[in-house]
Amino acid sequence: MSPQAPAIDPFLKLADNLGELEITVGARARPVVAELRARLREAAAARARGDLPGSLDRLRSAMERLATVASELDPQEGAMMLAVARHFTESLSRGDKDAARDAVNLMRHKSGDPNDEDQSSW
């Protein structure tokens, strides 16, 4: 999968949707959004290289960072998103791809994307 195809790659799709966060938070979110996008692009590139553990680690890191940003806006929202990031990590460690995908979909919804990720991309 090409790391240049946001319409196909769920990590790049999530990176594209982070613009909503920038709009909500304002100019102070720009550096954080740039950082999150970079982590998600790294995750997509690692997956494209066949480095699934590296890809998932980068995705987990991005999800945790997103939760940190959310906690600055709304502590309850941030706590919920951090719990989702932990659930994602625990699901992957158990090999539960369905639960991990559900966690990613919830994070995507929270970042402004109303669509769920298709199972075939996992």
C-alpha cells in the first residue's frame, strides 16, 4: 500500500482529518497536528514496508498524543481518549484486531471523521 494514498490508507486518512482539531483548538494546535500527522505518516510507511510492530507502535504513540491534546481542551474527553488508546494497545497485544479497529474508529470519530474503517484494510 502506498504511503501516498490517503483515500486508501486508514492512517493517512486519519492524518487528513486532523484539520478539524486545528479548527477547534486554533493556531496553538498547528504544531501538535503537524506532529500527529508525521507520526501517522510514519505508521503508514512502516506498514507499507511490512513493519507491522513499528507501524502499530507509531499509531499507538499518535493516539496517546491525541489524547493528551484532548485532555488540554477537556480533561474528561482526554481521559476517555487515553483509555481508548490503552484499549487499542491491549487489544493488539491480545491479537484482537476487531477491538483494535473499534478503538481506531472511535479515535477517528473524535478527530472529526464520521466513517468507520473497513475491515479489509486490517
